[in-house]
Amino acid sequence: MTETPSENGTQRVALVTGAAGGLGREFAIALAARGHRVAGLDLADMSATAALIPGGRFLPVRADVTDPEEVGAAVEEAADHFGGLHIVVNNAGIYPPLPFEETTLEDWRRIMRVNLDGPFLVTRAALPHLKAAGWGRVVNIASAVVFLGPPELVAYTTSKSGLVGFTRALASAVGADGITVNAIAPGLTRTATAARSTGADGGFERVRGLQAVPATGQPADLVSTLLYVCDEGSGFLTGQTINVDGGSAKH
């Protein structure tokens, strides 16, 4: 396979969870365009993502982020296929709007399993490879709701707040290994999932009214921030949560 060098001349291998669509697809495409090789981890079909990343630079790996055995096997498959692993983007997540008093324990646990257990399991499996390389970037996709606290997203907000804490503590744990850990907190972004849930019934319009920038966020709006935290020159940035929400939360 002919390799295309990245803009900074360094080839890296990235793993993106939830790469079948939405933000995950956008992130996988952007990292591949930067010159990196990308493994996508998802339970859904990733053929549409693969079709947008030519040249054998994308490897779809089917796995459930909440299953330790599947995650471990997926990470090893990606590292073996591309000869290493350097970047982990914990993007997979669920955000069903649920009134708090109607939230069952199983609802709560399901949201925590995907949004918190998933990043823990994927990152834990990937860390030996990042440490072996002496260089790494872990990027956790949190949410601007951690600064806003919408009433219909109590469980989701709790899970994403936990992810911010995970980001801060893990950054302290692995900084000496040349690995940075940061979070990106998007506002409500126009994806197919958002259109069926939080953005439905005027949700996009309501959120847009809270923003300083009067536009609905698009997946492409997150790309420059992702590439920034993954960049070779961003090794002094770690433990941070970068809010990208059009100015609805002035954090």
C-alpha cells in the first residue's frame, strides 16, 4: 500500500469509535485526510465510511464498546493490521432524552455503560500500544451539556461529566509517557441521531437561540478542534475540555 504522508510528515494510526456515521464518520475521514491510517470500531455497518476513505487507509472492526473481550480483540486487530496505535477517539455514545422520574435503573446503566464504560475499556486496551510508541493522543467526546445541565438529559449529562473527570485524571496518569488526554465538548450537532432525538420537534431551533453564533452545529465544525488536539505540536495540551458549541456555554 502506498502511504501518503500527513501534513506534519508523521504517520500515525488512529482508532475512532462510533465510526459508522455522524461525528465518528467525520472524524475518521478527517484523520485519514491528514495522512493517518484509521480503524473504525462500531456495531453498525461502516461501509459508507470506508467508501469515503480510499487507498486502504480505513479498517472497519465490528465490536461492542461495552464488551471487554470484543474491545480487546478489536484494538489488537487494529494494531496488528496497521503496525501500531497512537490516537484514540472515544466518540461512541448514546443520548436518549428521558425525564428524570421516568428514567429506569436499566436506562441509567445502559447510558453509563456506553458513555463511560466504553471509553474506559477502549482506552485501557489501547494504552499499552500508545506507551510502546512513546507518543499518544486520547480524545474523549464529551458534551456541552456538562456546562448547561438540560433537565431532560440528567443521565446523559452525568455520564459526560464523568468523562470530563476521566479525562483530567487520566491525563495526570499518562503524561510522563508522552500521551495527552483531552476532551471535546460539542453542542447539539446536526447528525441523523440528533435529528431523531434531541434535535426533533424544534430542538435545533431552541438550542440555536441560546448560542452566540446563530447556526446549527455541523459535524464538520468539530474537525479543526479534533485535529488540533491530535497534532504533533499539541503535546503540552492535556487534561483539558474544549467547548465547541457556538457559545451557548461560555466556559
